[in-house]
Amino acid sequence: MVIKYTWLKILDLLKKRGSRTTVADLRRDLDSRGFHIDEKELADDLAKIRDLGLVECDLLVTADGTATVAVDDYSTIGITAAGLRKLSAIVKI
């Protein structure tokens, strides 16, 4: 499994929050720590992290019944138990 450093920072911020947060708040926290990620890249990163099971986020169900990841400023996102374990294991290294 390949994990980008920005993904670790996202997981760390979500862990510090302790509860679900909005994407806008997450982006603000990342910006304040020097991680300026554009909206599309952040949405792609969150979708990939979600696919790995490290975070949970809102899903948008389309008219044809498929579910897609909904990532806008008002979407909520939170770290999963698997994300907490992965973050703890990497920080120990």
C-alpha cells in the first residue's frame, strides 16, 4: 500500500479532531499547516483514502442507483478504526 505524506497529514488532522468534520474545515486546517491542496486534488485524495478504508465520507446516490463519493465544502469526513491503526503503525516507525 502506498500512502502519500499528505494522506498522513489528513489522517492526523482527522484523528486530532476526534469526530467528523467538513471538507472545508479540513482544507482550512491543511492550509494553516502549509499544505495547500487544490480542490480537485483533495477530492481525488479523499476518494483514494476512502477506497483504502481509512476514512469515511458522504456518498451521493445518483438516479441510476450508483453511489459516488460526494466531496464538496459541506461534505463530512471522519477517520475509521482502520485509519487510526494505520496512522499509529506508521507513526511508530
